[in-house]
Amino acid sequence: MFGSVGCVVSGLSRRFTTAAVSLNSDAINLLHHVRLLCSLGHLQEALKLFYSITPPPPLVHSHHTYTALFHACARRSSLPQGQALHRHMLLHNSNPDFYLFLINHIVNMYAKCGSLDYARQLFDEMPERNIVSWTALVSGYAQHGRPDGCFKVFREMLVWHRPTEFAFASVISACGGDGDCGRQVHTLALKTAFDSYVFVGNALIMMYCRSCGGADEAWSVYESMEFPNLVSWNSMIAGFQVCGYGNRALELFSQMHFSGVRFDRATLVSILSCLCEMGDGLEYCFQLQCLIIKTGFISEIEVATALVKAYSSLGGEVSDCYKIFLELDGRQDVVSWTAIIAAYAEQYPEEAILLFRQFLRECSAPDRHMFSIVLKACAGLATEQHALAVQSHVLKVGFEDDTVLANALIHACARCGSIALSMQAFDTMISRDTVSWNSMLKAYAMHGQGKEALQLFSQMDAQPDGATFVALLSACSHAGMVEEGTKIFETMSNNHGIVPQLDHYACMVDVLGRASRISEAKELIDKMPMEPDSVVWSALLGGCRKHGETKLAKLAAAKLKELDPNNSLGYVLMSNIFSTDGRFNEAGLIRNEMEGKTVRKEPGLSWIEIGNHVHEFASGGQQRLEREAIFSELEKLVRRLKDFGYVPQISLALHDIEDEQKEEQLYYHSEKLALVFALMNLGNRCYSGNIIKIMKNIRICVDCHNFMKLVSELVDMEIVVRDSNRFHHFKAKVCSCNDYW
């Protein structure tokens, strides 16, 4: 880098007895001012002033100033400035006096700035070293994730010196999640009595928490600390959070608060992160927000962002998240913008896209994580145009080779109904990981393309995981491939080392239930090595509803109500089973039971995007200004379809009413209204192609399914409906599901 390091060190190490050149008072004052600027963090100004001193002061007068400058470069990780300063020192001090502490600062600067090879070379050729020299190198290797180098230097140091608490803390932090290695260092710290140092204790806490199941050992270290500082409290709270012990973290925070220990933003961020993983944490989140406002931490961008994430994760009101976001008053960064976009992405994807556009107008370029969140929001929209627009931004900023973003694009396009675009994104990937393959397999599954999913799996060159087999079993279920699904389920453990979990059993029950093999599905549940959850029972109940198996349906519904009492699915499906069978009194009793237990049924909603605006439709056409016009067009369409062979499935009506009323009930399902509205606005659709895309939040009924098939032929258009289970592609009187859903 600067020629022979040996020459540098030997030059620095030569001692001269010549009298020091005296400096005038101006130069002395300037050097003092340089050191003052360094202490205030003004490195650029300090360097500029130092280089302006002419002639350059000799090292005998400037070594303290050089030390301050190298130290400032190390603190700011300013390697180019540090290298330039090093060159300046050598250029103007060809025969300098040797100062060990100055060489230590140079080694430390290179180590802290990540130039570890040069730091080691300089260290190796030092004619004299002290404990500071060794500690600087150990800390540099630890800071930059080089555990092997860190341990090597630490072992060498033990021959010559007793380590400092800082060296111990560095080598412990380098252990990361390697508990065995950490325990060895801990043992040495105990033998040398360094375990009592707070720096060492804090490092041990985090090391044990990062290792598998080390929370109890970390707690033992914490309890043994005589004088824990704020970092100790924060380390233990963060450690509990890392280990998934949110309740213990909250208890410790309460103890900390009531003990009068002042917390900081790191404490709050850790606690809020704990709440994100607790299903019942919303009330705690509200209490913590009050404390954050009271103590003034709401203005801290990291705390406000963590609070937004917590409310969003816990199902809080998105409007509350937005109010917190606005509290930052123009100080929002890309992380806080990403958090608020993520809060909207799940429930209100259209608003999430609007926020992203606002970010592009007001702020700097998005990072990879923001793009992935925005693509997730695009997956909740009816058409793929937004996903493609985001992808153009991804290409523009140079993230086209990012695997995570490519995976998100595959998912978004598939969810928007374009399996072809998903396959295109998959085929153009330079590097694919397991998630890439899983994303494409899930895409095939939700579009009912089971054979294509199995063919793709045969080409998979990444290690499959549990999600891979969930996708495969789901694909088999939607395509009616019972034998193939059974074979995959039975061989996934022996052939791939993946032990079936609850979600695999739920998929397999669904595979059998859809195929009318209800008794086999029940036998599989009885043989499960774990207790079936609500998803398993809902899969069985769905099969019973499809094939009219009332006896087992009652059992499945009872289990579902027991495990998930607020879920309306068990009540609704049983009511539908009774109604379809003409047992309206029993269906009415089920509905009364729902009302008595204040269980709310999710209303049937459909969405369609026209002219960059998403339109929502509810069954019956409520809250639509165009309601009468839509009804009028729908009646005309129904008359045409009846001439075309449409017969309303009045057996699906859920009440004991006249046949004419039953027909009217079926006409006003939300997806029919959305379809008619789309046909009324064909000229306004901004997306190309002869396709109408509709989203629906619940399963499409048989009558609407038949209706869509006939309309697709009548208007000579493809109609794509995404319901809660899968996609239906209607074209020329045929559905892609082959009437198997």
C-alpha cells in the first residue's frame, strides 16, 4: 500500500537524539485547535486545518495531533482519510522518533476501517508491542466478522499478555451463536476474574442469547453482575427478544422501569420488537406508546418506526400507525417509510402503492426491503400492472439480480392472475434459492396447474423445505391429483428428510376431502402424531360440505368452534350444508347460535380495478352509487344467459323462501356485480388484453361459477376470478379448475 511495511516500521522505530525543532505559538495553537475539532467530531475540518500548517510540524511536536486524527478516522471508519494522513506523516517525517502509542492508533485505524490484512502486516513488523496493540487487532477482527482471525490473535496474545476486558468482550462477541466456543472463553474469563467486568458480562449475555437455547445461561450471567449498567439491562432484554421470550423481556423492562433505571431508545426498540411476536400484545403496545409519548421518545425515528411495526404486526388500526408516522414531521427515513407502507400493504394495498409513489416524489431511492414490501402490496391488487411498474423501478436502480425481489415479483404476478409473467420472472433469474422454487410452485398451485408443479419440482436444484411440500400438496389438491398427492405425502420424510407438520396434514386432508374420500381423511386425522389444529378440521369440514357428509361435518364444525370460537367458518359451512339439504330450521338454529355468541360472518366482497382505481362490491350492491344501473344491466345479462342455457342454482339459497326470491338472492352476489360493472366500463380499462380480473374474499359459489363460464363465451372474453382458495380462469364456457374446487 505504501511500499514495504518493514521499512515504515523500522523508520518509525529509529530513535534520534537530535534536538527537537521548536514551534512558534501560532503553530502550537493550530495543533491544539486540530485536536479540539477531532474531539468535536469535525474530522474534515480538522484534516484541512492540519494540512494547512506550513511547514508541517515535526513528529516530536505533532504526535499527539496525529494520534487524535487517526483516532477520529477510526471512529468514523474513514479509511481514505486515514491512508492519506498516514502518507502525510511518512512523507514529512522521514526520521521520526518512535511512539508506540501512535503506531497502536495507526493499527487500530486500519483494523477498525476493515483493512485487516494491512493492520496485521503492520502489527507483525512492530519491534515492540503492548496489550493495546493486541487488543486493537482482536477488536478489529471481531468488529468485521472475522472470528477465525480474532481467535488466532487472541490465542497468540495469551502467550505474552493477560487480556483486557475489552479483548475479552471482543472475542466473546466474535463467537456469535457458537455456544461451545463462547463457553471456553467464559471459562477463561472466570479463571482470570474478568467475568466481573461489565463489558465482559454484557458480551456474554448476548453471546449466550444468540446460541441455541442460551437464555437461561445469559440470565445467570446477568444475575451475577454486581453493578449492571444500562447496556446490561438492554442486552438481557434484547436477548430475551432474540430467544422468543417476550413475556420475560416485558417483566424485566417493568422491573427496570420501577427500579428507577432510565431506559433509552435501544430499550424501547427491543421491547416493541418483542410485542410484534406476541399475539396479545396490543394492550401492552398502547401502554408503551403512552410511556413513549410521556418521556419524549416519540420524536426518535427508530422508536416511532418500531412502534408503527408493532401496531401493524398486532393488528392495530392502520390509521393509528399513520398518525405515529406523521409525528416524525419530515424526518422520516427509508426505514420508517417502509414500515408505514408495510402496515398498509396487507389490508389496504392500493394506499400502500400511493404511499410508495409519495416516497418516490419526496425522498431518495428505495432500498431492497422497501421494494419487497411494495411488491407484496402489489400482490393484493387485481392486476399485474402495478407489479410491473415497481419492477421497472427495480431495474432502474440496479437491483435486477436481487433474488429476494425476483421471488417477490413471482409471487405478485401469480397473485394478480398472470402465471405467464411469474414463469417469465422465474426463467430470467440468474440465481435461484429454495424460496424461488417454492414461489413458482405456489403460483402453479393457486392456479390449479398440478402437473406443471410436479414437473417443476422434478427440475428443482435447491434443497426443498417444508414449504415446498405444502405447495406441492396444495397443487395436487386443487388439480384433483389424489394419488400423486398421497405419494408425495408418504415419501417426503424418507426421500427428503421433511417430517410432515400440521400444515402438511391439513393439505393432505384437503386432498382426500375434495376427492370425496372423507372417511380416509378422518382416518388420517386420527393417526396424526400431534393434535389437529383448526386448519385441519376446516379442511375436513370443507370436504364434508362439498360432498354432503353431514355426520362428520358436525364433528369437524364442533372441533373448529372449540379451537377457534371466533371463526365463523364452522357455523357458515354447517348452515350451508343444512340449507342445501333443505333443512332450513337447523340452518336457522346455527345462525342464531352465531348471533348469540357474537360471531361475525365475513361479508362477501369483490374488487375490480378500472382506470387505476379499485372498485369494491358487496353482495346486494350496497354502497354503490351506480347500484340501479348495475342492477339494470345485470337483469339484461341474466335474460340473455337464460336463453344461453343458464339455470340458477336455487338449491344454494340459504333461506326457506320462494324460488323467485332465491334466484334474486343469487343474482346479486358481489362477483356478478363486479363483472357487470367491468362490462359497463370496457372502454376505460387501462390494462391491455381481453381479460377481466376480479378478486373475491371468500370462495366462489357454484351458481357464480356457472355464471362466469357462460358469460366468458357470451362476451368472448377471458374472466379471471381469484377467490379465497385459488384462481379460476373462465374462457369459452370452460374453467381452468375443470369444475373441481
